[in-house]
Amino acid sequence: MVCAGRDFAAPRRHDKKAWSVVAAVLGEGLRYEGREPCGCGKEPKFRPRTRAQLRARRIAADRAGAPLAETLAWPDPYSPL
């Protein structure tokens, strides 16, 4: 069992596609944690929720030559701030 973080919202039990995305995120060593240890930051960080978002991040990692864990943590450019 892996601690996924305080901000983790589990997908439905039988949603294998969503669980595969969760497995990829946790496999890269990332957690669903938005709060800073000091308690000052309360915004959850972006993590992919769908296979399409995961696929786009993998393509971006290949193009940028960056590690996948780094590109998975990039903020989503289409989300409102």
C-alpha cells in the first residue's frame, strides 16, 4: 500500500483507466499533496486525471527531454488560476 497524499480522490473501484493513471503518477514518485509542510500553501498541485492528459504529458516529456515526473507536475495551462 502506498500513501497517495492528503488531496487524493480515489476513482471508482472498477474504473481501470483512471487507476492506470493513478498508478503512473504514483510510479513516478509523485503524490497528490497540495499543502506545504508549513501549512501556508493550500492549493492542490496539478496531477493528470485521464489517459489523454497522461499521454500529453508523456509526449511533452519526450519533446522537452525532461523526466516524466517533472512534466507530470507541470501546472495545467488550461485551468483557471
